[in-house]
Amino acid sequence: MFYINLYSGFLTGARLKTALLPLIFLAACTSPVPPIPSAVTAPVAVAPYTPFAVSKWEMLPDWQTIDLQQTWSAFWQSCSALKNKPAWQTICSRANELSQPDNSSLRTFFEEGFTPYQVFNPDGSSQGLITGYYEPKLAGSRVKTARFRYPLYAPPDDLLTIDLGDVYPQLKDLRLRGRLQGNRIVPYYNRGEIDSGKAPLQGRELFWVDNAVDLFFLQIQGSGRIELPDGSLVKVGYAEQNGHPYTSIGKKLVDMGAFKLEESSMQNIKLWAEKHPAKLASLLEQNPSYVFFRELPSNLPAPLGALGVPLTNEYSLAVDTRTIPLGAPVFLATTFPNTTEPLNRLMLAQDTGGAIRGAVRGDFFWGFGEHAGNQAGRMKQTGQMWVLFPKGAEPALGP
């Protein structure tokens, strides 16, 4: 899903259309621009690039030897969401015919049912950034106390999410977030304004936690578990976002000289926060993006990704859906965190993220717990990606 953010000023009437049109055009360059008032000047078209190139199975590193059993479990999750879509009906139906397949039969299944396409960046390069995320555990309470004083909010009542496809069908999957101020749509409150109490969020608190940095990283991860004082665990997941762009506080700390770029990690950011508590609030405000949550059913086996299915530890990948279709198998060739040890794996594109922007860009889901957090926090590798398209539903290449 694409989102257009109202963070650059107040927009109303024809000014709204004029300001949004260049952004809309770039985000939806594969669709014709809908009719607009003649007073609005259309932007100059940007020549599209081809993000895919047909590949061969032997180009996928270790394809003949990797274990596909966990991939199969993750693939089933994708099929549960995609099986009624025309491009996926046949392949998901064929998957239903396999009974306890071994690696050899799974490899044959993918080779006969899919065509691999390598993914490329706009500059023609095939290497991109691969990071990691996980499901953290926080200590919290359903009521505010002296210890638990940092709130997790449900989406506010005044947050507008406008589906532009309702106005222009060609702009389906384009959304606008903001709030009303009189008869104007203005940007929603940013992180600093929310933390200072300017947003009308009283009564929208789901839980209270004891650590502002852990809450910040929970928003980045998008889901997690909260351990209540009685020892029980509750699950929370992404519900909405305020419409402001994500800004890396790790990059801000590097710019400040707190540590070197190669030392930027979740662990080092937390260490810096412990040493500089008086500067923490101003640092967190550097990222204006803010995430709102919902409580999830306790029987969910894992967090729900953007595809709407539970994620599979170490086999689900968050991607930029402007290039990679949700639900598709993605072969990832990268390395384990902070090592040169190959990590070659067939994964499933089942999630998205505000910081996941770019064609060759992935966020590796490590699962729940301390080990997963350590791996996710240190992962900043380069990698290559191949998307597997069902035969008969391959992308059109070229102009």
C-alpha cells in the first residue's frame, strides 16, 4: 500500500490537488494520470525503469542444497491469503495436492510452477540493504503507574486515512493521512507533538510500559508482546501510523559523532540512551513517524504481517511493495549478521515497513526473543534478491 504524507504544509481545495499530483504521478507511474482540472499543470513524465530481469535457477546461490521445509510452511501462509487471486489459484491448488513433500519434490514444485526474476535497483545495480526485525518483549501494565508511564496508543479518532482511489480509480492503493483543522486537511501530529500531549489521545491508551526506548523500537518492529505484572503475555500489532516519514535515529547519532556508521545498531542506540537520558526525548523526536497499535488475539502463533497472515521465523521478509508483490516467494542471497557466512534462503514477502524503501531492500524477520533481537539489531548486510512469479503471471518487461 502506498501512502502520501501531509507533512510539508497545509493543503486545501485545488492546492491539495496541485501539491499532491507530482507525488501521485511518481508513485503510480504505471497507471495513467486521471483527469484533473485544467488549471492544474501535469508534471513531466519520468521514464520508468525495469526492476526485473528473467533469471535461471542455477543463478540462485545454493539452490540445489538449501532446505525448503520451512519455506513450504511460509508458502502455505501466503497461499491462505492469495489462493483466490487469479495469478495464484493454479499454483496454490497444485500445492494443495502435495502431501508431506521432501526437499526434492519441493524443488521440483517451485521450478515447474515459477519463473525466477532477479531484482535490480533504478541505477542497474543488483545489491541492496538487508536489515532485520523481530518481535520484542516489553514489561507493561494496563494502567499507568509510577513505573509504567509510557503509553501505547490505539489509533486516534481524529486521524484521517483517505483512499484516493475513491476519487480516482486509477489511484487505488494510494492513501493520504492527516487531520481536519476547520475545513482544511493538515498533517497529523508528529512524534514530538504526540509525546508532549498535543494530540487528543486521552482514553486511547492500550498499555503502559516502563521504557521509552523499548517503546520506540516496538514501533519500528511493528509488533511485540507485553508482559503484565501477573506474568501473563499479551500481543500487540500495528494498527495505524501518523503519516510522517520514518527517519533513522541511528543515522542521527552517527551524524552527532556518537559512534561510527558501522557501529550503528539497536544495541548501541540503547547503550547511548542509558548514558544520556536527558537527551533521549530530543533524539526520539528526530523521527516524526509514530505508530499506533491494536491488541491481537492471544492464540496467534506469530505476528501478522501486511499480507494478513502470521509471519514465519527466519522465512518471512518485509519488502517494498512498489516492486515486490506481497505473498511472492523471494530468494534472498545475503550473509548472517556481522559475518561473511552465506545466508541463502527462499523466503516469502509477507510484510512491509516504513523504512523498507527500494527495489533490492529487505527486512528479515528473526522471530521472538532475545536471540532474535540480537540478530535483528546487528543485521545490516548487503544482498541480492530474486522474485519467483507464478508461470503465466510473469511481469511485462521493457517499454
